[in-house]
Amino acid sequence: GAMRHLPYFCRGEVVKGFGRGSKELGIPTANFSEQVVESFPSDISTGIYYGWACVGNGDVHKMVLSIGWNPFYKNIKKSVETHIIHTFKEDFYGEILSIVIVGYIRPEKNFDSLDALISAIQEDIEEAKRQLDLPEHLKLKEDNFFHLPEGKIVNDH
């Protein structure tokens, strides 16, 4: 169920997550609201994906995305977290994040330590960068999906 739904186009408002990404990992992630997460195909595999992301009407950047069960919610709520491979000067809570999920990197797994988790994420980021440089993936960066009409939020592709 990982690749069947790809590329997957999605946009929604960025909401506050648990604050773990930036603080513990030094890897900030953007969280989608529950409605957006619930709109994902129910049989999409959990794990790590790569693709393109754009905040508001900004530039399109490479991203890594994790789809996983949030243990905090006793595994009834899936969470979708996007790490955009770009340094933003400030938070963008409340902004519209548009993403295209292009490919799958690996399943979710548990790590023995924070260091192991961080190095896995760094590897995921390197893999995403390599994959997204391929011509068939690069062309999605230019997709019209990323051009938001001024002042209008569209929910479908």
C-alpha cells in the first residue's frame, strides 16, 4: 500500500504538534490538522516518504514525510509530519502547506536511542535529496498544484 497512491497531492493548515521535532531532534516538522490526516487513504502504508512541499505561496522545497501511529493517542490517530529540507527563519503555524508525496523510503521502526533516530532521519534526508533530483521527480516540483490562486484555499487537486 505504499506506492499505489503516489504521487499523492495534499494541502492543509499547519497546526502545532507535540514540539518534539525541533526541540529533541533539531529537525523541525510541520503537522497537518486532523481533518487533513483523516483524508489520507486509510490503507496508505506507515513509514517514511519523500516529496515536494510549499508553504503558502513560497518556493517549492524537497521534503521528507513520516506517516505513523501516534503512541500518545494509543494508536488510534495517524500523524503525518513533514520535514521541509530548507531553513525557515520563523514558524509557519496557520499557513497552508501544500505537499506532493512522490516516493517511499522505508517502513516505520523503533530506535534504541535518540542518536540512532537522528542519524536515520539524516539518511532519509540524503535519500530524499537523491531521489528528488531524478527527472521524473523533478517535474512534479513545477506542478500547477503548487501555485495557489491568490486569496483562495483549494482543497482538492
